Amino acid sequence: MAASTSHAVTELLLAWSEGEQTALDKLVPLVYAELRRIAHRYLNRERRGHTLQTAELVNEAYLRLIDATQVRWQDRAHFFAISAQLMRRILVDFARSRRYLKRGGGAQRTSFDEALVVSPAPRGDLVALDDALVALAAKDERKSRVVELRFFGGLSVEETAEVLKVSPDTVHRDWKLAKAWLAREMAKATASVT
């Protein structure tokens, strides 16, 4: 996104936060492509034949975003971080509602390693990853947010640092430690299922 567009998005977000409804109408065309990219990234990690489509995920997130009247938008990166978080919640809620077997029944083994981050192959169990992220958040909220922003939101190290108001070096450290912690937790969860 060009710097001028990024600045325009930030200005529109601030105006929307102040209650200016026309700002939302101007904002949507500027952010729609990026919201689709985030949704597409999420859905690429899902199993084949997932019933939600990219446009549906964007629309559901959009509906939740416009209901978020209490959010004080800081900037473009903050908006996309919240959007990514909403999409994650939508997909996890959808996955939980589609589970017919008792917890763990039929779940696929999923590891959290570098291949999970860069591989375009569909992922096994978003619910297991979400459970591990919730546990990580209870221990270290910032590391959980780093994973959410980088893995789910597709934000760069610099954008993640900007959202969290920390240095890029801190993001790198948190990212590395969080991946190791999540890999260990998910391995434990998988071992308890089998």
C-alpha cells in the first residue's frame, strides 16, 4: 500500500472513530483488497472443501468491524491487526461449531514449525492452534499477539513492531520463542489425543 494511501486510511479510521459515518464509506474501497488478501491467507490454511469463501469471510469480518464502535483506531496497521484477529475468531468459531466428535476425535496432527508458516498446504486443526495460542496468551500476551499478527495477519516484522509498540528485534525474539512454545504445546496435545 502506497504511503499516501496508508496515510489516507489512517485519517479515515480516525474520522470513523470520531463517529463520521461517511469516512467508513470512503475507507472500504481502500482496505477491501487487503482484507481479501488476509482472508485468502487464512482460508489457504484450511482443509480443502471448506464451505466459507474469501468474500464471505471478509463480509463477516466487515459486519463485526462496523459493530466495533468502541474501538479507537490508531492507524492502518492497527486496523488490519484487528481485522486479522476477527477473521481468526470467525474461522475458529466455525471450526468449533462443525466438530461433531468429542474433543480430539478425528483431529489431524498439526505441528507448528517454520513449514507451517511458509507452506501453502492446508492446515489440519485450526482449533488446536487456537487453543495453544489462548494458553500462550495466558502466559505471555505479547508473544501470542506476535503470532497472531505475523502468522494470521500476515504483517511484517516492522508492522508487527509498530502495532505492538516494540522494537523489531523484540518481535524477532518473541516470534522465535512463541513458535518453539507452540510447537511443544501442540505436540503435547497431539500426544494426548493418540
